[in-house]
Amino acid sequence: MITIYTLYQLLGAGAIVFWWWRSIQRKEMAQAHAKRYCQTMDLQWLDQNLVLRKRRWIRETALLWHVERYYEFEFATTGKYRHLGFVIMQGRQVRQIVTDPYEMEDDAVH
């Protein structure tokens, strides 16, 4: 026989697993956008990895809230210097991709 306490435990565990699964999906989406951004801008995406740096709740309307996630990645113009970039996700949407200022380095020897 399932007690109400056991039911609450199962619902709580299910909510945690669901949150974890959705977080993995969001990270994979952000990773794909960071990779595509680097390809488009002719940058080298370093380490093929993203790191979740910040997560916060934001309100869109009085009743609608979203989790905003800031993922950090590293890139280089030629592999010599590392620069930071951020993919800012709002729910399932990429809100913005921000990078540190960088200059395209010239590979030619002067």
C-alpha cells in the first residue's frame, strides 16, 4: 500500500529527475549554438565544452517565469590566445551570445 508520504517522495524524485533531464537538453542546445557561432565567425571553439556559470529566474509576465542560464565557452582566433564567450539561454531560446572583444590575428610572419 502506498502512503501519501511515499507518493510525495516519488513526485519529488520525479521532479528532480525531470529538472536534471531538461538541464541536459538546454546545455546541448547551448553547445550547438556556441559551435555554430564559432563556425560562422571563423573562430576556433576550444575544449568543445560549455560551463554553466549562472542560473536565475526571470519573470516574463505576472504568471510566466523562465530560467535564464549563462553558459561560458572559450574560443580563439588562431589558437594563440583564449577568449571567453557566453551563451545566454532563456528557457529554450538563445537570448544572446556575447564574446570578449578580440582581434583577428594575422598568421603571416612580418
